[in-house]
Amino acid sequence: MARSRYAGSRMFHLVTRTWNPITGCLHGCVYCWSRRLVETRLRWITRKYRHGFKPAFHEEELSELFKPGEFVFVSDMGDMFGDWVPEEWIMRVLDVVRRFPKTTFLFLTKNPRRYHVLKGTLCLYRNAIFGATIETDIDDLYAGHRISGATTPSERIQCMRSLGALRKMVSIEPVIEFSNPKTFAERVAEIEPEFVYVGYDNYNNKLPEPPLSKTLELIDTLRSHGIEVYEKTIRKAWWEQ
Ligand code: SF4
């Protein structure tokens, strides 16, 4: 199917570079590609990852310089808004973000409750987009399959909705079986994201995936709400093939 413009891309196509001042994550998602990468290849070739995927702060990264127009994905090798991350680390990263107002910084978490706590500060950052991964809207399915130790999708949706005027995005990747296209799209639309990425798992994790027809309907319904949707790996569910 030749529908997906970004099919097969593992990174968000808007991103021009990544920056990892905070790494590691304790959510334990079964499909985590960064943990796999860190615990295998990167651990042995980069001193930065010598402690594996344990949360770590990399002070030396704070001296990085960014150009106007760059689109920087911050901490793609972890979740820098996990509950375990000291607020001081987050604030020091945000200090750097403030110094480069013409660069766009993208954050992505499975713990947007932390955004909610910090929203009085975060709303000052107009060059930052605060994203949440919301792979489904079915809490039971998510917990029942032990997909991740992160907060439930419902809580993530609720926290993202409550962020008011912050710049926001949603990543529905890897997409997991969801209630129905209309309901899930409405819940995402209530978040008022600038854009949404949708994509299937790239790593053959045999997740409980929705059928392709349902995902395509979700994408169309999101667009009917006026949301910019970027398609990543869009394919049949593994069990349909
Ligand atoms: S939240 Fe992201 S970094 Fe953390 S375990 Fe899950 S996929 Fe990996």
C-alpha cells in the first residue's frame, strides 16, 4: 500500500537532530528499541551508556549549540519526564532550550503528569513542543498485556488535555488495539495537538495490533477533526499478514 509518506521511518520526519542530556527510563515498555540499543551495541562503544539504561544526567551535553531552524528531539534515549528524574535535571535542560529561541525542541514522555505539575514553567517555552505517547485508549488491554509500566493511556490523555496553551503533539506509535476510531480520535482531538504521528511497531514485537482498516479509519477521523497527521509505518497488523 503506497499511502504512507514516512513508511519505514523510525524517527519523526520533522526531526533534524537528537540531543540526549538525560537518558534512561524505568517504564519498561516491552517494545522499547532504545533500551535494546543501549544494552547491546551502544553500551560497549559509547562511554555515555556505560551504565546501560539507568537514568543518567549528562552535564557535558548542556554546552551543545543549536542553529536557528533546527528541530531537536530531546532525550529520545529515555524519558526525561519520568517521575524518577530530579526536577533540577529538567530545569537545567530547559535553561538550554531558553537560550535558543529560534530552534524547536520536541519532548516526548509517557508521564505527562510531570508536564502538568510543571506547566506554569513550561508554558513560557514557545519554542518547545510537549508530546505524549498514547498508543491506545484501552487501559485494560494495555495493562493486561503488560505492555508498559507507564501510567494508563487514560491518565495520559487526561493530563495532556489539562495542559492548556502549551504546544503539544501526540505519538500513536506503536499503535495498539483501541476502542474505536471515532472515540479514540475524539479523545486525541480534545488534547489539541499541533500534529499527531501514527505508526505500527517497527520491531516485530507481536503487540496486540488493530487491523489496518481500523487504523486507516482512525487517521481519517483525526484529519476530519482538522489535525495534521503524519503516517509512519502503516501496514497490516502482524496477525493479518
Ligand atoms: S517510555 Fe520510551 S524509553 Fe521508556 S521504556 Fe518505553 S519506549 Fe523505552
